[in-house]
Amino acid sequence: MEKAKKIVTTILKNHRTETAVLLAILLLAAFLRLYKIREFVVFLGDEGRDALVVKRMIVDHKFTLLGPTASVGGFYLGPIYYYFMIPFLGLSNFDPVGPAVMVALFGIATVGLLYWAVREWIGPSFAAIAALLYATAPGVVAASRSSWNPNIMPFFALLSVFGIAHAIEKKKPIWFVIAGIAYGIAIQSHYLGLILGPILAVTTLVSIKAKFWLKAAALQILGFLIGGSMFFAFEVRHNFPNIKTIIEFIGRGGNTTGPRSWNLISLFLDMLKRTYESVLSPTDDFARILMYTSAIGFIALLVIKKRSGKPLSVGIKTILVWLIVGELGIGAYKGQLYPHYFGFLFPLPFILIGTTLGLIIKKRMTKILGIGVSFALVALNLTNQDFWRQGSNLIDQTKNIAVKIIEVSEQKPFNFALIADGNSDHAYRYFLESMGHRPNTLEEEVTEQLIVVCEHPDKPCEPRGHPLWEIAGFGRAEIAARATVYPGIRILKLTHHADSQNLIGKPVPKGK
């Protein structure tokens, strides 16, 4: 502890300007991630599902070794995200904003870690620009303001890659273990985090002597097993069902769109452009300009390093491997790609842009230009933040609907169904259960009433005869009451028709 205090004191004394700059960047990052966060938190089916699981872990002590299901493939992720959520959901008195604050804190930590990494790999001025742009990037900020397991991927991806470089550069083997732990956590955030494995392996192979490979690999594997220990415990106990499904999914190619490109250069550039679009700009032209400009700047840095006569540093090699293997790796995935799939690559555009602008600023003739472009990009980022408009208030909206459901049900037992496009009923079930009115599932018991929520104000709401299992399994019914909650969400109470009253009090197995 005393040693840590001395290190902090030395940094503050000898690097006052740098420390002030970093603190200012972190404060800006904190503001952008926490300002009006409750108003903008996404709280839909996936988020409600996670909150339900964690609430039951806290209240009922129903702990789990499985995380959420993957969006494709039919397998489960590891549970680590649920365990991260526990203290924040508990401390917020079960308000869903608590886990969103957790994600925001991870986002702020990623800014600081990016600064540390780029400072070590290239230099402090480059680090400041990269961290500032990452702190303000609209896509990154948006992903840091809601509780969802993929949203912590950038931190653990960066930590795993930085850990390898730091272990080699500073000759600190413990960082191989840290890198492995981060990798073990990253793959529980999203299955495309698996691509980090080849990145770490190649970085190790090209950066250290062959006689040390085995030791480095062993330490990384040890860390990986620690980071993914809960998931692996479930797999061992149940004969590896998810690992088998993942291997089978990779083998069959998943929901494929066909080969993207057999031209590796074209594939690389396409994936790199999409990475830029995910974090900075929704427009093709702007993303392409930034991509090519920053790529040229990074190539210029490589040329400068080459001309110096010194071998490439471990940090530069790490960036190159991360860039090449990462972009080609995600390009090899044949399914549809969404912005959050690129989470393990999020820091890369800012490293490249920071390198380019840092080189421009270092030249006396172009210093003003570099500073001007940097602030222009920051200003553009700030004007494109979502929170400048009015938020959706999904948490309060969902809670208000739950309160109305309880009122319509007259606080009597009820079954529940949701008619919506692309959403599940878990968010409503979370608040209903939290308020002591958990809906009965049909598999448990058919009650005397069914409460149906229709989410779309502009579409007809006619649950009678609807094919949804939660409605069809209830039996023939009549509408007994109606209510509407802002912004036009309709709530209907259905009671049994005379010829379906025999179902009351009985379970109805799904599929019958």
C-alpha cells in the first residue's frame, strides 16, 4: 500500500499537466455516460430477463452457472455478467438503472485503460487524443449507457490485449494471467470475443522468443480458466453441452449470408470501415475518410519506426496483430453483423486516429491543424450524442404499465401475455415480480384472468384468437376490461368463455 502511494505521488508531482489532462478526459467521459442515464436506459426483454435472474440471485439465492442465451446458435454464455450486476442492482434497491451505472463505470475505466495502453505503446500525446476521442464517440457512449452483456466487451478486450503487451514489454508474467482472465470474461460478454484468442496467441508468438512460448501460454491458459471458471464448471458438470453446441454451430456456419469476400484486402477494409461506423459515424463517406486518413497516419508511424533502425516495439506489434487478425477474424463470421459485434475492436479506430493526429501535432508546421482537427472531431462527437434529445424513459414507462396491470387484475392471480414486435415480456415480469405480483405461467396454472399488453399504439389490438402460446393456451376468452397507459400502450383483461372454464386451476404444458 505504501509503495502504491509513492507511485501515485511521484506521478502527480512529475506529470502534473498529463495528470490534469487525463482527469479532465475521465470527467468528460463520466459526464457523457452518466448524464440523464435513467431517462435513456434501454430496458426491454433482454434487460428484463437479466434483471430477473439477478433479482432472484439476490432475494431467493438462486445462483446460476449459466448466463444469457446467445442471439444465434442455441447455446448459453457464461454467467459472469450476472455476478457483476449483483451489487449494483442491490445498491439501487432493484432499480434497473443500477446495472446501467455499472456499465457506464466500465466505459469510464476503458477510457483510462486506453490512455495507459497508448501511452505505453506510442506516447502520452497520442494517448490523450485517442482517449479523448474514445471518451466522446457517440457509438461508444451509447453502448456505455445501458445494461447489456456485450457492452462491457471493449474493456475486457482491451485489458486482454494490453495485458499481453505489458507482460512482454515490462517482463511481468502476472500480466499473462491477467490477460487470460480478461479473455475468459470477454467470451462471456459475447461469443465473438473468441476471436481474441488468436489475437493473443499471435501477439505472443511474434513478440517473445520461442523458448518462452510455453510458459506464456500456460499462464494465459491459467488466467483463461480462472476468468471462465463458472462457465467451465457448468460444462464439466453437464458433459460440455454449450461447448459442443458452439463447435457444431461453427462447423455448420450458423445463419450465414455466404462468403463476404475471398479478397483479404477487400475484406479487411470492409470490416475496418464497419468498425469505424460502429463507433463514430453512421455515414459511409465520413467513416471511409477517417479510416483511410488514420490508416495512412499509422503507416507513417511504422515508416518512422523502421527508419530509426530499431525493431518494432511490442506495443506496435500488438496493435498490428489486433488490427489484422481482429478485422479478418470478424470478417470470417458469415452471419449478419451488428454494431455491438465489433465491441472487441472498439478501441482500434481511436488508436489509429490518435496516432495520425499526434504525428501532425508533433510537427511545428502542422501543429495548429492537428489541434484544430482534434477539437473539431470532439465537437462533432458531442453534437451527435443521443441525450441532447428527450429520452424514452423506458424504466418508468414499463413500471407504470406494471402498476396498471396490477390495478386491472384487481390484485388477483393472473396469466400474462405480450403482443409486440421483437420484444419479450421479461421487462414487465421484472416489475410485476418486484412488486409482489408475479404472473402465473400457463405451465404452472391457468388462472381466471389473462392480462394482455399490446405495445404498438398504431396497430390493432385483438388478442382473441391470437396464435401466441400465452394467449392460445389460456383458452377461448372474452375481453372484460381495457386500459391505456402513455404512450398509447393498451392493457386488456380477458376472462374465460363458458366452454374454457374447465381449464381454470390446471396447468397447460407448452406445446399441447
